[in-house]
Amino acid sequence: MRQTLRTEVLVVGGGTGGVAAALTAARMGAQTVLVSETPWLGGMLTSAGVAAPDGNELMAWQTGLWGKFLRAIARRQPGGLDHAWVSFFTFEPKAAADLFAEWVKATPNLTWMVGDLPQAVLRQGDRILGVEFTSLTIHAQITIDATELGDLLALGEIPHRWGWEWHAETQEPSAPLAPTPLTQTYPVQAPTWIVVLQDYGEGATAPEIPPSPLWDERKFRGAWAGYDLQHFLNYGRLPGNRFMLNWPQQGNDYGVGLERLVGSPQERQAFCQEARWHAQDFACYIQRHFGRRYGLAEDTFPRFPDQLGGGAYALHPYYRESRRLIGVTTIQEQDILPSALPPVDAQGHYTGIAIGNYLNDHHYPGMELPLMPKSIRWGGRWTGTPFVIPYTTLIPQRVEGFLVAEKNISVTHIANGATRLQPVVMGIGQGAGWLAATAIRQRKSPQELVGALDLRSLIQECRQAIFPFFNLPLLHPEWEAWQLRALETFDPALPLPWTVAIAQPTPMTVSAGMQTLTGEFVQLGEQAYQLRTDQESWPLVTLHPTVNDRLQTAKHGQRLSVMGFLNPYAPWMRVEHVA
């Protein structure tokens, strides 16, 4: 007999945004059901294998669930998180999946169901009533689409986009004027099937990685041009001498026949099989060039029935783009650039619910798209300029009882290159869960909240920053006061300020595992630092605003003592304290 359930909030998809939405809605008191395809929660961060998140790395932007996740995973990951050079935070995917599962199981009001796939969206007129799955039906007051490819948008016939917009539509600086070979070849960004290699040790012989039916070594020629072997592998280095392969240069991005992702289930399965084989061939190519010291890290992912992945291969592709909602408002490239005005509703009220800062990063194998730059030097390195996600991009224009919480927000193809990253999506998911719980509390639909939404509880209850201040981390005693003050006093006609006039700087930290270096401070250029000791020189970088200020005012040639975390694979020292 088919099971029927009723709940206040239904979250479909257990990825980065879905688990954040479900946890937040339930913690705010809403009866919530989370339905995930596999027992591994976390999506991009876990089952897709991208255990090297990009963006929101500065201490000031480690807020909400993203900040809690970083602090929790650092505590349970032996050796810390400093292993790679593409990210400050790398970890075992299983450690993160276990963490998310523990959080979900310990949350009252939250029921987690595994293994059911959505088959139909229940709809009456312009209201979504729930979802019919393979073996059960769930009715909900609010349904949240957190699937990897925005599947509920299609099943529910909810207006959405797929593909490119042209300059005449959006006036985006980087949007093409008309179709080009690039836009015709790649309607969306290419996904990547992650594979993890293991260093078996000098003199060891790893099992041979066989080529797939798609084998053609010419696909990978030039993959590590400009890099030596170790720097190439250390790009996504994980604990335990493992290497996450998510390599864009003639690597394992796969973009052949991308339209199949929104075709029939058989077409999507065919694409995924090819993408999985392509990753296998990249691993095989590496082993044939660098030797059998390197092989597959077979115990990285679990093996589930009817899954193409498992072992050394992620459980599904890392999707960079999905169907995209047509929402109350749409994020365009202009909204993620440094000169962007704050997002507001028709009445001029601020609408930001999450922040991001990553550069605008697009993946098209063998082709490049020129994009407007949005990077600055900070903390001794390059980082992206901040931007804000409005809650109106999570709400459909006319369909009620429905929200989105993943890469499927209302965003253009161009701007998606910055909004798709893991920390941003976690913030989007937290915002979606907060919106759903707020609507339940007030007995309104999300559409009815537009123009009348009090964002203070998102700051106070969820501890999520909605204003991107470089110099105000969550641990600062003035954090909440400044977030609330900015909400009350911001000027919709002016760009958001990036710093505030705090009375005292954020205290520098001393944590377990830190090392101390003393030597000659060398300023190589603007925001480019080294510390020369008697033995060697270490580049200095920091995520801490007070340390950033201290490094900027340090004198070239002065003797300096710093404390932090050495990362020989980047290489750099991540400084958290300057004596």
C-alpha cells in the first residue's frame, strides 16, 4: 500500500542546500521532512566529492551553518584542514557526510527519508501541495526544491531557465551578443565526476587503473602544463596522502551532450556513465605518466546498488549548473560585481539573506569565456569581492507554497558562475529553511512575505551574516549589533560598505596545532608577504582581519614572530596571530 505523509516543510534533495534548509526549518520549529537520494548528505561537499570548498573563506564570512560546519569538521578531522592550495579547507568526504547525518538525526521535528526519487509534483492551480515519490506521497505546506538539477521545477511546470541569456536581455558585461560556438556546444557549465587518487608510497605498486570504453589519451594532453607533478596533485590534496581530482585544464570536466541532463532519465544516465568513464580515463592517464605509486583511493566513497560511483569515484557528478527558477527577482552579473547596489524590494527594503565572494568561475572544456574581474588582494593573496543573495531569488513569481535552495535559484547563466559555490549554496539553503519556517510561523505563503519580511531573526537566530563586512567576524562582540544597525540604516542608493568602524579589533587567536615562526618580514608587493627564517622562506597569508591589518602595517625587514598553520603543499603559513 502506498504511504502518504503530511508535513509543514518538505525538502527534496539532501545536498549542500537541502541539508541546510532542512536543519534550519526544523531548528526553528517547523515540522520538516527531508528526502535524499542516498544515505550521504551534503551533495557537493560529500557525495559529489568536492571536499575542497571555494569561497567564503575569510573569517568574517564564516557565519551561519557554513561557519558551524567549518568549526565542526576541523575538530573531527585529524591534522586539520590545511592540505591543498585550491582551498583552505580540505577533508575526507566521509567525515563531512557523517557530520551532516549526526546533525540531522539529532534535530527534533526533522524526519529523514532515504532512497525515494520524485516522480511528480502535486499542484492545484498556482499552489504546490507536495511531491509524489517512487514509494510514497508527501503533502506539505511548503515544498523546497534542493535537487542537484532543479528537477521539481520541471516536474511541477514551474517557470524556469536553462542555458544562456544574451546581452540584449540582461545588459550583462560578459553576456554574448548572440549564439557562438561556445554557447552552442555548452548550454550550461560542464559538470565534473570527481575521482580520488592515493599515494601508495615510494616503491609501492598500486593496482592498475584500466582505460574505459571512451579511452583517448589525446583528451588529456597538456593537463598539467605549467605545473610540476606535486603541485598538480596538491591542488586538491586531502588528508591521508589522497588527491581529489577536480582539474579544469584538459582534465575531468565533461561537457559532451549536456542537454541530456534535462532529457529523459535514460539520457541523463547515459551522460553520467560517460562522465564517470571520462574521470576513469583521466586517472588512468595520470597513472600511466606518473607511475603505479599512484592508484585509486578505493575506500573514499561507499558503494550503493545501482550507483555508477563508489570506491574512488564520487557518487554522482559535481553539477555546476542546473535548471534555474524564474523568481520574483533575478541575480545578474551586475549584482555580483564590486559596484553593485544593495538588493531591495519594491518598497526599498533590504532583501539579502546570504553572502558570497567567489570570483565568477565558468567551466567549458577547451574553451574560455572572458568575464568581468571581481577579485582583490587581501590577507596576502587574491580573494573575490563580496556580493549578496536576495531572498526574492528563492521565490517563484506566481507559484505559491514553493521555494528553491540550491544552484536552482533565480540567476542568469553568467552570474551562476559565482553563486554556485558550496558555501554560498549552504547560505542559500539556510535562507530557504528560514523563509519556510517564518512563513509557517506567520501562517503565510513565502510570496506574502515579500515586502514585509523582518530579517532580524535570520541574524539573531541563525547567526547568518547578511552584510559582507571584511573586518567583522562572528566572534567579534559587536557582530550582531553591526549587522542589525546596517539593516536599519543602509542606503539603497549606495553600494554596501565592506568595513565598519568597530571600537576594538577582533582578538587574534591561539589554537591547538599552531606553530610559531620568527624571522625577517619581507614585503614583495602589495598584499604579498614572506617571512624569512634561518632555514627557509614562507609566504604569509591570513583569513583574520586583525592579522591582515598587522601585516599591512609591518615594516619591510623588521623581525616578526607569527603563529599559525603551516601548509607545505600550498605552500604558505596561514597566520592567526602576530606577536
